Amino acid sequence: MIATITLFTIMFALGMGLQPQAFGAILERPVLFARVLVGSCVVVPLIALGLLLLPISAALSTPARLAIALMAICPSAPLTLRKAGKKGGDRELAAVLQVGAAVTAIVSIPVLADVYRAAFAVQSWDLGPQEVAQQVGLSQVLPLLLGLVLRQRWPQLAQQWQGPLDKLANALLVLLLAVVLVTTGPLLLPFVTANWIALGLMATLVALCLGLGYGLAGAARHERITVSLVTSMRNPGLALLFAGTYAPEMPAIKIAILVYVLVTVVLSIPLLQTLNRQPVQAKANS
């Protein structure tokens, strides 16, 4: 329930805070948006699938494997906007890409879930297309559209609510992660101790995703920062929602999702620091 409320609030705040003119950037750079969405929603999950099919991955525990798979197929990370805004990225570009990823996820998650099931011959985890599309639609797309409508119909009201709602959304996300950490805390140290291979694969996947985002972006520094964050940062709220719905008997999946988030944050720091040291002329080359 906390995951559902958190996702709904985050996407509602995103829709309400999104400036209409931001969508004009799609018309100006359609190729950029297309390749970033394909990269984040399709290429990243396929890279993760390739890593999970390596012989070394046979030693992974089931929760670790499922957590990596869930994080890989769940784009549109709630933390992207805040991190892009504070780390030299483009907040509006991140917002529009996040909207596109949230909508694309209605199709990409069910399809990729089928691909993963076929690759591992798994029958028990039946993330059916209709059920997944319904969950993604209700938790992400519906609140996003409601926020956009509110922004269009009552712009002054939306402007007044935007700041407090952003704070509420971030607080709920922190609460969600804290609740998961508290309820599964005793499993954290045993999980980390017993899953060094999983940590290595998570780190490898995050590094590849950061590199993918860097390559998909243009030459501008702020664009490279934004796209790298969009491709590498996955949606833990949605992953936790799926884990709670389809595998409530495996709490270690939630711990693995939290560990993945921490690995992503830690590995993104050196890249962001390096990009922010680049001279400003890199921005003019876009």
C-alpha cells in the first residue's frame, strides 16, 4: 500500500510540475528522445538479461536474480528529477524523459517480463501483460495525467501546490525505503555477505547503464548528466510493488532492491563529479 501511494504521489507531482513548453523539446529533438526511451526501457533490460545468463550468474540466489530483473525492467526512477536538478543536469529534460518512460513502461514491462520468463523457463512468476499494464497505468500514468490536467486547468493552484507536493512525494519515498529497511533489516547483512556475486553484477549493470546514457546523449554536459541518470536510475517503488504483489513470501527481494539502489547512487557519484569538472564549452557543442 505504501509503495502504491508513493508512486501515485510522485507521478502526480511530476505531472503537476511539468511545464507545457517542456514537451516542445520532443519536437526539437525527436531522435534523442526516441533513442533514450529505447535505451532505458529496452536496451537496459536486455543488458541485464545478458548478464543474468552468464555462467557466473548461476551462483545467484533467487531473490537477487529477481531483484536485478525487476529493477532492470522498471524505468522512470522517481529520484531522477531531484538528482538531475541538483547535479548539473536538465530538470525539464529529465521530466519529459521520465514521462515518456512511464508511458512506454505499460508496453515494455509486460513484454520484457515475458522475455525473462522464457529465458529462464519460469512459470510461477506470472506477470501477465494485462495485470502489469494495469498496475503501471494506475500507479504511474493515471496520476501523471491527473497532474497534467490540474496544471492546465488551474495553473495558479498547481504552482502553489507544486513545492509542498514535491516534498511530500520525496518524504513518502524515504518512508517507503525506511519501512522496507526496518522490516527486512535483519536480512541485510546476511544478504550482502552471501551475495558478493550479485553485488558485482549490480555494479556492472549500473556502470554499463551509466555508459549507455553517456553515449546516447549529445555533447552538452547537462544532457550527458541527465541521460546517464535516466538510463541508470531505475524505479525502486515500482519494483517493490511487483515484489510485494508477486513474491510476498520472499522478503529478501526487497533487500536486494534496496542494495541495487545504493549501488546505483554510489557508482553515479564519480561520473557526476567528472562531468561537472568539464569546462562549460561542452554545453555549447550540443
